[in-house]
Amino acid sequence: MSASVASNVSNYLLAKSVKPLSNPLAWSDEKILDTVYITHVHTGERYDVESLFNLTSNIIKRSTAIADSVTIKTGTPIGFIEDKAPISGFEPPFRRLKQISSQMFSTVRGEHHAHITTMSILEQLKSYTWDGKAIVALAAFSLEYGHFWHLVQTPSGDQLGRSLAQMNKVQSIEKNRQAIADYNSLVKNLLFAVECITELEKLSTKGYETKDVPDLYLAMKEIPVAVYWAIITAVICSNHMDLLVGDSEEREAISSFEAKLASIVSKLKARLTSSRQKISELEDYWKRLRVFQTPTQIVEVIKALIFHNENQDHSVYDGLNRQMVSINVLRRKYVLLFISGLDNIRDEIRLLNSIYIGLQEDPLEVKGYRKEDFKILWIPIVDEWTLLHKAEFDNLKLDMPWYVVEYFKPLAGIRLIREFLNYKNKPILPVLNPQGSDGSTVNLNGSIVNPNAMHMIFVWGIDAFPFRPTDDESLTQKWNWFWSEIRKVYPRLQDIIKKDTFIFIYGGTDPKFMQEFSIAVEKIRRHEIIKKAEAVIEHYPLAKEDSTIVPSFWRGIGNLLSIMNQKTHKDPTIMNEKTHNEQTIYEIESLIRLKHSWVLMSKGPNVKLLGRGDRMLATAVDFEIWKEKVLEKAGFDVAFKEYYDRRGGEFPDDDCAVLQLENYPADTCGPIYCPDQCGRYMEIASVSYKCCHGHADHHNLDAPDHSGTVQIEKRS
């Protein structure tokens, strides 16, 4: 050992107060960590340790291959070893390597001496990264180790090489093959340990979060201890190199460090394998996530959710034709993605069947969207496909005329489904765009138009088409005006409409109709079918409790219509896209037209149907005819409306009648359109008004003494 090195070691021992006779093989990992961590300085500076490791790896691999060929006559042929290329122009830290190499090879045998040298090396390399420390120590060892095995191959004509080989006693390697094999095994494990340390350090710089790659986080806490054992093993190998030429039989240290390093390697390998797997899964998740977050063909989006291999058969089951078809049938389509387990989804299936039927019915284009462009696809979520699960799946798909994913392997995008689509083991219905953002939809994240349309479809059915969040908002707000007026005259309905209850509110000028409808609804709400469907039905005839409610209610409706007409002049030729005000006017006029006999059905605050009294009564009276539909369809309201629509032809529209509105402002008297089906202009028949001061205007002595009624008569 040189004087400078000896001085460094002495100073280090004095500074750190290391006990010279301690044996690190008996220490715990915690003690090792506490001991080595004080030598480390975080500078943020990185050296080109990768190129140094590549050079060192080339030396070690070829040297161990030569050793194998000498001792066991087998192993990887040297010509088949692939060298790792260092970065062009790389210059190794020669002086530092020679200094550390000299220090290691001159260390006195014994675990405590090896520990002292190891701590000295760590002190010298305190500003290096942890993998850098291990690589430099391994490179320093490889200088002598590689030189020795290179001399073994010296050609007979190389006199200088032969002389050097003789000086290094290369000719004696045949004497102690077992010792060489043991020594060689330790060197191989040492290289593998440093390789694992290097790979783990490299992965740690890529910024993965602890929750995503937990084993990488744990490995980084264990790396300093692993580095210590790698360096001390390199020291042990250095001061036992005379085993290769038979000058020593002291193999106990080799065996002890072989066992210790093997346990370190086993732990590092497990951490590395787990981290690689998690990172691979994470990268795959990110790749699939990018498909959702950028404008992408819908087929590619669905592939990202389901299939692992791009080259495998991408087919789905066509429930209408009972056969497997290419997933390309969904190309350029909006897809209602039904995601669920296999249990308790009969209600959702009935609901989606009603949507499927609604997509085939008139009108075939709504709000600029064609119904034929919307398809339904079921993705069943099953943790493990047993024979029982497959049988239940086959049973369920018989009731599905739409498309079904028939894929009995773990879904490639299951994490995407759970985390990005927010599937929590309850059925959801995301609506996906044909090509990401096309400028005409509310696009939340790339291909997602609506993250979950299940609730709005349960509430509104096919009326929710095309199933955007704005459609739900529009439908919800559409009847706010009605509830506002009802609450004014019927305050106790405030709490009722907040519940998930079916509500009938009805009124009219015919007492017989009011009585018959009450009786019919009361029979329905007590029926066994309704109890089985767990539906709750309430009914409220307007003015049953207080006759003053009726004029007050209609006065409020008239005032509301006058206010809305001041804000909007609607064009009756535009029927597809109405402003909110125009839609409100249309609904108010529809109610006014039915003033003499009307029924409104809602589910909570969500109005499902406003209809003529006689037609609504006929539907209620015929409940025995359509009662089974309550269980077959998506609910009582869907079954009721379906039968109501079916009987429409039996109740022709009445002739247009006179529309009378009290307190209608004179400055909004024209033009107004007929609230009946004809939609023609209404002409003003007469207007009378009174001075706002309550007395005759001095400019018009003939002004009437009382404010009059605005009477608007529609003429054919």
C-alpha cells in the first residue's frame, strides 16, 4: 500500500472511529446503511459511469468465459460474447482506477481489513452516485483480473506476453481448478449485482411515482447497502487473487462472501424484475391512455380497452345476427359502451334494449345527429372466467340485440377502465366519439363524449339522445318553469318531487275525467306488478284541496308566457334546434292548449310525458293490457309512454281553439304562433288597456275605466 493511501486510511479511521476488529458479515443492513451513508454527498453531478460500466462488463464477461473454458471446459464461447459499446471518445478515470486498484490488491486479508478499505473507497467516491461508486470499484478490480486472464490466451509467438504470463504464474492455473471455479462464480455474481444496481438507478431517474412502482422505491432504499457489499466483495476478490495460481488454500472468505452476495443479488433481482414488470404495465397503460386523450378512430380506442396483441383477431359478437363480426363495424360510429359485471344487470339490459329500439324509430335524425350512427357495445368485466361465468355470459347475451365483447382473457385495458373510465364494479355507460373531437360534441377527454350516460338514460330514455351532458342539462331545465309555478300553489309538492317517485299531476274542467283518472291511477299504484317493480306512484289532482289553486296557477302560467315572448320571437319552421326560451314557450303553449283536460307524468322532477286527459285516462284504464311491459321495459314510465303513443291514432286532435291570456302586455301582442299542431300565425282580435295611473288620460278622455283582457283569437 502506498504511503498516501495508508495515510488516507489512517485519517479515515481516526475520523470515523471504526473499530478495526469488527466483522461486517455479522452486521445488520441497518447498521451497514448508517455506516456508509455518512460518506455520501449529494452533489447532483453525474459522471459517465455508463461507458465505464460497459468497458468493465466487457472485461469481466470475457475473463470469466476464459476461466470457464480452462476449468470446466464448457460455458459461453468467447466469440459469442457481445461487447457493450462505450460512448465514443470516452476516457476512463485511469489515475483513480489505478489508485483504488492498488489499494484493493494491497489490502491485508480479513473481513475487518476489507471493510476499512471499502470505507476508504466510499470516502474517495463520496460525490459519485451510488451506482457510480460500485462501477468504479468493479472497474478497478477488472484492471488486474482482466490482465491475468488475457495473459492466459497469450499466443506462443508472443515473447513479451509469455514472459508476463510466467511472471503472473499463469501456467499454474491447472493446479487448482475448483478454487478457480469458486472464485469465478463470485466474480460473476459481483458483476450481476453491479448490473442490477446500475439498472435500478437508471430506472429511478425516470420519475416514476412510488405508488406505481413500489419495489423501485424500496430498492433505492436498499441500494446503498448493496453498493457496500459489491465494493467489499471486489476487495475480497482482489486480495484472494492468488487462489487462481494455487498459492493459497484460504477459500473461507470466498465462500462467506459468495453466500452474502447471493442473497443481495436475489433481492436485487426480485426488485428489478418486479419494477420492470410494473413499468411495462405502466408504459402500456400510458400508451392506451394516450389513445383516449387524443383524437383517434373509435375502433382503436376499443382495441386499447380490450385486446393485448395488435395482431390477434379483433372481433365482437353481433347479438342481432348471432355471429362474430369484425370490430370494424363500429368504425365511424358513436358507441354507448356498456361496462358491467355479470350480476344484477337485467334492469340495465331492459333499459338498453329500449334505447336500441328507440334508435330504430322516427325521427331518425335529432339535433343534427343520425340515430343509425349510434351503436351499443357490452364489455363484461370478470376477474376470472370460470365455466359458470361463461354460462351466465351466454345466457345474458341472448337478450342483447347489440354488440358484445366475447373475450375470455384479462382485458388489456382493465386499469384504464377502472381508473380513467371510473368503473367501480357498478354498471356505467360512457359515450365514445367516432374520431375524438369532431367539433360538434362536448368532448371531455379525446374520445369521450359523456363519461357516464347511465343515469340520464335511466331518467330520460331515448329522449336523452344524443346522450351528451348538455342534453341531460337541457332536459332537466326544460320543465323548471312548471315546477316553479306548481310550488307556488301547491307547496307540499316541494319534498315529493325531490324523490325518485312517479308523479301524476292533472287538471281540467270535467269533474268526471278528474274522478275517473284518480280511480284508475289508484288501482295501478296498488297493483302487484307495481309492487314487484318496486315503483312508487303518487297522484295530485289540481284544485282537489283548494279550488282557488286553479285560477292562480293559470294566471301564473299566462304571465310566464308573456315574459318569455318578450325575450324570444321564435320561428315555427325551426323544429330541431330551439333555444332554451323557445323550448320553454313551446311547452307552456302545449300545456295551455290542454287546459281543459291534461295530465303530466314525471319521475321525481324529471317530466316524462304531458298528455291529453282522455288519452292518458285510456292508457291508465288499460293497465291490465300492458302491465307486463313494466317488468320487460326499462320502468313504469317507459311502459306507460309506449302504450300512450300506441293509442295516439284513436284520439285525433281537436280544432284550434281561442287562446285567452289575462294581463298580457300590449307591446308583445304580435306575432304569436298557434300552440296547437297547425303552427300558423294567430291574429289579434281585440286589445284593451287602462292607464297605469288608474284614472282617465287627459290626452284620451275616452280611455276605459278598467283594465281589460287581452283576447287573442286564432283565425283560420
